Amino acid sequence: MAREAKPLIDPDNYLVKLQSAFQFRPRYQGEIDRATDFGMYLARFGDELNSILLTRRALWCIRTILIARSAERRDPLFAPQLLAEHSNRLRPATF
């Protein structure tokens, strides 16, 4: 949001103030871990959910992981189209 947001109405320039106040966290691994755990739970027990709800929750997991990885690289992406375009770049490093 700090980089991609566009104000609809902002006569007092609050968006600029918000953008200048934004600071990255040192790490985003906690968000990645929670989304991964929830995704694993859905993979194991998701057949009990409505398929539409399951799809929404699975997409939330994927999106959260991609956003967190982009933030770790100090190049935050939030828009779905940008996340899709850069998803290969947001993979974790291989060892």
C-alpha cells in the first residue's frame, strides 16, 4: 500500500504522510509461517469446507506469502497483477 496506493480524494496529502512514515519490519517470516501452516491445514482438512471458501482461503495463503516475500526483499507488492508478474522472483532462495 505504501507504494501502490493512489488517493481518490486526499486534499490534505495524508497518503504522502503515510507513505513517508512507512517502515519495513526486520522480518516477515512469522506471516509466512502462519500462512504456510494455514495452507497445510487446508490441504489436509479443506475437503470439509465449501469449495468457494476453500479457494478463497487458499488464495489468501498464497497471496500473504508472496506479499511477505516481496516485503522481505524491500520491494513490496500488493496488487494481484504485480504479484502474478513477479511470483517467480518471490520464491525462497534454494540451498
